[in-house]
Amino acid sequence: MNLLAALRSAWRALAANTLRSILTMLGIIIGVAAVITMIAVGNGATARVQAQMKGLGSNIMLVLPGGVSQAGVRLGAQTRQRLTEEDAQAIAFEIPEVQVAAPTSRTSGQVVAGNSNWGTTIFGVTNDYLEARDWGLMSGRLFDQAELAGSAKVAWIGATVARELFGEQDPVDQMVRVRGVPMKIIGVLATKGQNSMGQDQDDVLMIPISTLRNRIWGGDATSRLKRVGSISVKIREGQSMKVAEEGIKDLLRQRFKVQAGGEDPFMVRNLTEILQAQEEASRIMTLLLAAVAGISLIIGGIGIMNIMLVSVTERTREIGLRMAVGARGKDILAQFLIEAVTLSLIGGAIGVLLGAVSTWAVGRFAGWQVSMSIGAILLAAGFSALVGVFFGFYPARRASKLLPIQALRYE
């Protein structure tokens, strides 16, 4: 019996018991659909973390003020404002692994342009902040040194602020008032999207840190000491984040004259490591979800084996007749094996379609980020075919070992 004849015979046998064939394929259909959907959900979660890492910037650390204690009560992180612009300069110049160290302060306020106004976050930064965050300008230019040193009334705005204040107009060279202080827009920041906390990173206005210190805050005590809220540190490509982190801690301990065993008045957070850990957790969760969904495929394979064993029993006389007219054992083996694989492949094809629909439904109605890949489809379809071969081999081999005389006598 050639392959084409075996395929025809297998198809006729399956078509003769359509309902039973459909019920047999149900486990494979559900298994393939579940594998595809679970991998798509996991890939979506991983992609979201990777997008957050891209939005954050690569190889970045954040140096924050530490906590302070009063009468035995610890007031929490960032309550001890001791970091200064000079600390950022020292980190940049004295730690060889550091590419840039950008001092940053922030506040909030109302920004007014003509008849429009918008409440946003106001950052005091230097040009190094954009390099540390891998953040470019969509249009406009950077601050020049005279503007940074002279508290110039210039600003960059994020895409959200630009949309809310100017609509479709070009904001560059337009004037706004920030807490009553007139500012000239010299640049529009590239779109960043949401961060890991769901906050809109494009809802910002950035001005020179000296401008925030002297014109917005009005030269108070914190301003005179050049205190900053944080320092964004970018590590050079290929350099050890751990070595850089220890170098930064040692340097700041020296600058703050921290005694041996004393509490550090600062914190260093390796943001890249945090997001990488989240990405690895997402990958592990994807594998676990796919493994759980794969159990459905195994259950479907067991169903195929059971039905094929029943089919061999029902068609024992047919098998004997085929052998009596010249069919060999390998022909019978091929016929039943092809039937099992055909069930798996048809079930796999339907499962792929169901998986695509369910993936779309999860993304559409649950609002989750999903990412269905060709690799996941091929994996699920290939595994379904393997299940057909594995669980169909025993019934097929049992059929091929029947003796013609005993098969013809079977009632």
C-alpha cells in the first residue's frame, strides 16, 4: 500500500465516525489553543518589561537620599536631603565605570500657554539626564552652557504636555508660564510612554536645574546648598554594574564621612537589575503556563490512543481481510499510524485557529499585552503531531501483529 492509498483509507475511516473523531480531537484542540494563548500572554508580559527597560535606559542606577531618624522614629527613604550637584560631579569624575551622573530635582506645578493650562511634573536637569535615560529630543535643541549656568528661562516639554497645551501646533519657540515664570520652549522630548508604575513619562516639563533652584524655588536654603532629589547614573557599556555600585557607595561614604558600621545617608538602586529580574520572572511564568497547557495535549494523546485501540478492535475482521489479500504488517501499521497523526494534525490546525482567537480575545477584552509568535504556533503544532505518533504507535503496532486467521475468525 502506497502513502496516498494509506491516506485515503485513513480519511475514510475517520469520516465514517465523524462525531467520535471530533471528540477524540477535542483534547488536542484545547491543548494547542491553551499552549498558544499562554505563551502569547507570557511573551506579552516579557515584551512589556523589555519596553519598560528601554524607556528607563540601559545600565542605569539611581542614587537617592537616605532616611532620617528623629527621637527613635525612622521617617523613611528620601527624608535626609544631603545629595548635591557636587556629589554627582564627583561620581562622574572619580568612578571610571560611570559614563554620566545627572543630578535631578523635581516639583510640580501648573503650566500655562495662552488660554490652555496643564498641571505636570517639573524636572530640574542637565543635558546629562537625557544621556543617562537614553532619551532624545523629537525637535529642538539641548541647553547650552550659558543657559545651564545662568538659570535661563528655557524648557523642554514632553509629548503629553505639548499635546495638551498646543494641540497640533509646533511648541518650539513658544512661550509658557511655569508657576508664573515665563519660559521659552526650546525642545520637545521624544515619546517614552508609561513606566513600570503606569505613570506617563511624557507628562513632564524639564528646565535647567539652576533655573528650578533659583527661579522656581526662589533660592531657599535647599537651593543655596545645591541639594538634589536624585542622581541618575549611567554605567559604561561592558562595565560591571556591581563594581560601579560599590565604587559609588565607597565614594559617597567618604564624602559624607560615614563611620565604619554607620548607616549610609543615601541609597543606590540598580534599576536595570530590578527590571531584568522581572523579565526573568515573566519568562519562567511563560514556561510554567506552557507546561500546564501542554498537559492538555498529553491528555488528548491518551484519548487518541484509547480511540485507536477501540478502532483496532472494531476493525479486526477488516484487518484480517486486508492481510489475507496481501497487505503486509507494515501496511497495516502505516494505515493506523496515519489515522492517529491525521487526528492530531487536524486537531492541531483547529487549535491554532482557536488559540489565535483566544489570544485576540484576551488582549481585546482583558486589556493584557499579548504577543503571539510563529515559534509558539510551530511548537504547538509540532508537539501535537508528535503526540499523534507517540500515542498512535502502540495501537497501530498491535493491529499490524494480528494473525490473518485469528482476525478473520474474530466476532
